[in-house]
Amino acid sequence: EDLTATLTRLRTIGVVAAGSAAKFKGSNESPQIIGQRLGASFLLTGTMRRSPENIALSVQLVDTSTGAQIWSGKYDGVPE
């Protein structure tokens, strides 16, 4: 949610509301199909694993026209 809020401040990209994107959570649809249904050129996907001692995030940016991953990042740290 914080990342979505930050991205909406960028005037050069459009961000789909979290509620619209949430219906695809856990979906087996391809990035191309999801992008078409949302009218999105890119998808930001990811996972989070959390324990009392650690939090691990993995995020990928996918081009919906090709399905190709164009960026990824990981974060491992201690929860606040």
C-alpha cells in the first residue's frame, strides 16, 4: 500500500487502484491478460515472508506487452 501511494505521486505513470488490482491476487492469469484487463503497461508483483525476527520482500516489475521481467529487487531486514 505504501509503494502504491508513492507511485501515484509520479505524474509520468498511471497507477491502478489497489482494489482493482486485488481481484487478481493469487490468479494464474498471465501478465499480458492482467495488463489488458487493467489497462496497465506494467505490473508490480511480489511476495513477503515475515517472522518475528525477519522480513523478506521480493518484488518484480513485469512488462505486460511481453510478459518479461524488467526489474526485480529484494529486501531482507528486521521488522519495526
